Amino acid sequence: QVQLVESGGGLVQAGGSLRLSCAASGSIFSINAMGWYHQAPGKQRELVAVITSGGSTNYADSVKGRFTISRDNAKNTVYLQMNSLKPEDTAVYYCHAILQKIPGTYEYSYWGQGTQVTVSS
């Protein structure tokens, strides 16, 4: 079994910073892309940022210049450094990973349980 465990959410004032972490564990051969999504109440889950195993990154326009995604391949961990937070960043943030359990076979998609980020004005 594979688990993604997130940490680092919380309550912060506008303009503040938070750092989210997500560690993947279990039967993993390799992790391809890892990313962060968020979902605000009444809205669809949306991509925030993604990073490939080679280090290529992609960001939602709303977070470019404020958020930075990074990963530690040796620890199967992805991070999201969030600076200059705004009230509209308030949402549940989910970690996502696309990985292989056995070399040369299927890719699987896994989600974390989510961590709440609340930005007060």
C-alpha cells in the first residue's frame, strides 16, 4: 500500500508564509510527478503546482512568483513554500503523486488526505 502524508497547514495572516510537506511511503519503485492541488468550499479541486522527477515545474497563474514547489527524491517528499499568502489562497491543499510500484508497469495516482490552509485578512 502507498500513503501520502501531508503536514504544515494552518492559520496565517495575509502576507504571511507557510510551508507544506508531503511524504510518500509504501510499495514505491519510482515517483514521476508530484504536485499540490487545492479545493475551496463549493469549488472544484485545482492544480496549484507540479514538479517532475527531473525537476521541471509548472504553476497556476494565481500563485506564480509567490509559491515554490520542490522535492527530495531520496525522501519521496514534496514541499510547497507559500509566501505572500492571500485570503483567496484559503482552501484544503492536497498532495498528489503519480508513481510506479513495479519497474516498467502501470502508473498509479495517489492523493493525500488534505491539509487546511486558512489565510485571514
